Amino acid sequence: MEHAFTQLFEAPGASARFLVADEVGLGKTLVARGVIAKAIDYYWDDVRRIDIVYICSNQAIAHSNLPKLQVTTDEERSFALATRLTMLATELAGEPGQPSMTDSKLNFVSFTPGTSFNLGHSGGQAKERRVLFHLLDGLLEPRLGLKNLMQGGVTRTDWWRSVLDNDPLPLETEIKLGSSLNRVGSVHFRTAAG
């Protein structure tokens, strides 16, 4: 664990990667926990927030290992989420009136290749397309065209449009603001209705 930490953070020309590989059950998670603990100590006083991103092969392993990786006390309010990458914008914001990940000094986030990095041929889940709609809303005209594009496989068009209009998702402010500030110009496309 000491060698891994040194190679990642302190060695001249430190690497951004360090592979720990062995048979199942021989302690890779414990090595990772030790490196995480030292990294937290290393950065704690110098940064506003520390995000630990854990990528593992499936959600069952993520749910099993995330508690083992958390090295803080309850007072430090670390969050552990197994999430889809596209939903991070809403999870960073949190629920209204509740602490969010941006309020926490330390966050643990877990992703799996099957839920976050496999693009496949799917248009994603409806809730993911809702996030994209709210991030792009105001950047693309006409608005109805964006609603239609993000509808994907949802068959109840009136319901879908109502959800987009009347049930906004909480989005992390910097992400929403960033999508507005990075706009060079509106993109216009034609639809039969617009």
C-alpha cells in the first residue's frame, strides 16, 4: 500500500495509474482502502472536495465493496452512490432541502462498465434523457423538437411532454450553468410541428 501511494502521489514523475491484481479474496480492496485513506490525508487541507471514483465490474461488487472503502466517520458525511454516469448531474444536486454531494467534503461514487460506459444501440433510460433535456433546454430551438428527440422509446407523448414541462429534475448548478455559458449559439432544427 505504501509503495502504491508513493508511486501515485510522491515519486518523481508520479503515475496517474497503479495496478493491483491478484486472485479473488487476497486483499485488493484493502490495498485500495489504504491508498484512499492516505490520499484523503494528503489532499484534505488543500482542496474543497475530494471525489473517489470506484469503477468495478458489476453493481453487486460495487454495493459490497463501497462500504469497505469508506474510511471516514459519519461526521464527515461521505456519500456512496452506485450510479449511471448520466445521472451524476442530478445526484450531485441532491434532493431539495437535503445535503448534496457538493456539500460534502468527501464523496465516493461507483460506476460499472455495464451501466455507465457501454453505449450499445440504446437511447438510454427515460430518466437519463430527461437529464439531457434539462441540460440542453434553452440551447436548442424549437423546444418541441428537443422534446421529441429525447422521447426515445416512450410511447405516451403527452405524458412525456408533461413530465418535461412540469417535473424538472434537480441539476447541479455548475453543470447547468456550464452548459449555458459554453453555448456558442443556438442550434435550430426543423420538425413537422415546429
